[in-house]
Amino acid sequence: MSDAAPKQKIGQKHPTPTPGNGDRVFYETLYNQRPESEMAQEWCVSYGVLSEEDAAKIYKKILKRKAVAKSVGGGSSSPVKSEKKKSASKKKAKKVMDDVEFDAGMGAGGDEGIGIGAL
């Protein structure tokens, strides 16, 4: 008996789930219905549910897609954006403090019991 791990396919990062696994059923069905689905392609390659040939083709597409996204700057935030987020959160915090000062007249009175009439 050998201690060797099962051979992984190209691009596979996780062990292949059993055929009845809910995630596998979902993503395989999605891939069969919409082969262009990036989400389904990435999941199927990462979990090794595609054939060797399909996995190799799709893996190349995934790498190309990620390289383009990296070169365009997808996913990284610029310092200008983070400064805008900070100022927006300060404005929101100020609004909340202003709301706290406002009394809506909803104080709980001791004689206004809930459900007393049912007794």
C-alpha cells in the first residue's frame, strides 16, 4: 500500500469532492449550462472535477484573466479612494451623533404596559 497522495490535475488546489456534494452539483451544473461562467470555471478547476484536457484549457483562460485583471489594477484600491472612504465614514459618524441628539418622544412610560388588557 503506498502513501502517495492522489494525483492532482492542473490548477487543482483542493481535494475533489464526492459526486453527491452540494457544491459540486451546483458548480458542475452551472458549468454545463453556462461554460463561460468564470465562477464555475474557477471552482471546477480548483476542485479537479473537469477532465485533464478541459482543466488545462480552462486553467489557461483563468491565468490570462487574472493577469489582465492584475495589469489593469483590478481589486487594488488607490490611496485617493481610501481617503474618500475615510471622509465619508467621518460624515456618517457625525450624522449618527446628530441623530442621537434628536428625541423622537418615544420614551417608555411606566403606566403604558404591553398586554395588560389581556390579563
